[in-house]
Amino acid sequence: MSHKRILSIGECMVELAASAPGTYRQGFAGDTFNTAWHMRRVLPASWEVAYLTCIGTDPMSDRMLAFMAESGIATDAVTQLPRTTPGLYMIDTDASGERSFTYWRSASAARHLADDPDRLARATEGADLVYVSGITLAILSPQARDTLLTILAQVKATGRHVAFDSNIRPGLWETPRIMRETLMAAAAAATIALPTWPDETALCDDADEEAVIARYRGAGVAEVVVKSGPGPARIVSDRGTWQVAPEGRVAPVDTTGAGDSFNAAYLAARLTGAPEPEAARGAHALAGKVICERGALCAV
């Protein structure tokens, strides 16, 4: 089988997840990194999974880079910048497993990941699929956002895949208008979109999941998968329309990374030939395992 490459672009952060009252376990995570990490575990070896980001030259950055490599993720698109450090976040969960976050990321090295257009273009040239999120775009400068959006549009124009999860975080954006305009520009550059309901109501005044699907399809996305937590995923593509619910119910311990792992399993299945409903069933299954563990990553 010929070699295939996936490039995930975004911010990997230092994660502190509560393991007991007042005690936290340190790891590495971040939405697009979580998806890359899980994709590496569910894809055959003929697929290479690479991550593009910027990190510092400090000891924690070195440990992060080593963790990526040990996890089987290609690091040739990771740049280490002097006098910068990774971002950090802390997870707290309530009795239902729902999480809340505290972030320290204003000086994160990853904010510079799209500052070099030539480097970004070279990294995406050999990718069969490029994966980004709304968080990837939110942390960038306006000029770097435009650079990344232009390159994503070029990837799509060459017939390759661009997968996009809007992963809406209003607090990261300058204004609601900038958030809407940027995320819909990213949708226009995507071939697969994986938004979440009801988070999308923070972006546009959508009445329901069907309205979300119509908006993304109207932007030119060929395949739209609307996630809805424990509810059914709604999928529309040029091949049909489906609703796929999770099989069984689980008691969440920590919902961090649920959507990221869903995306990983769905994209991996689609890239290896599975039809949409089968891909969604596998995605629900992986997300169900992830939310039964603490932290964003679950070795299954």
C-alpha cells in the first residue's frame, strides 16, 4: 500500500488533569493534537500522522517533542522557537464528568505556527489530508490566519482533503464578527466539517442541527458531520443523509477530548474506505472510551 500522510495543525499544550482533590497529573494535549494522537492509534502503519506547531526550547518543550515522537507522530513540521514556551491548561470536572478549563496560553509559541508562509506551504504539500480547528485559527494573528486560510484553500483546490472542526471558543476571539467570518472562511476551504451542536449557536443563529448542516453545505463543504454529545451524529454528504446514535450509554468521568477522538476515528475510517454510518459508529465507540478516563488521551 502506498504511503499516505495526514498533517494536523494547531497547539499542543501542557495539560494538568485532576487525579485527586488538589492533585493533578501532567500530560500533553490540545484539540488538534488529541485528534492526531488518536488517529495514529487507529490508522494502519501505511499512514503517517504528522503535527505542525511551534514550541519553545525549554525543558518542557523538549519533553513535549519527545512525547510526540514516542507516540508515533511525525515531528518534522514542529519548529522550536527560542524565548517561547508552550501554553498550559488545567482541567477540573464536576460530578457528571463535565469539564471546565483554566488556561495560560497568551505567550504560547504555537501562536507563531503560521507566521512563515513558505514553511507552512512546504509542510502541507505532501499531505493527503490537512486537519485544523477553530482554535488553531483563533490563536493566530490576523495576517497568519489569512496565510493559513489561503493555504487550506490551495490544498482543497488540488483535490486533497481539508477537515475542519470549528471547536468554537468565543473567549479566544477579538469579536463575534471576526469569529464568524474566519470560521466560515475555514469552512469554505474544507471538504469535511465536524461541528458540534449546540456550540454552533454561538457562531450563528441556527435553529437546529439541520440549519448547521445547511450552512456548512452552503459554504461548499461536501461532507458535514454534526456531533451532539450523547445524541446522534447527523451526517450529510453527496452520497446521502444519516443519523447515527451511540450504542449504549456510559457514565462520563471526564468529557475532555470527546469530540477530538470522535473526529479521529471518523476521519480514519473514511480515509480507509468505510462508509459514513460505519465511520460514525466507530467514532462514537472511541469517544465513549475516552470519556471514561481522565484527560484528553485514552490509550485504547
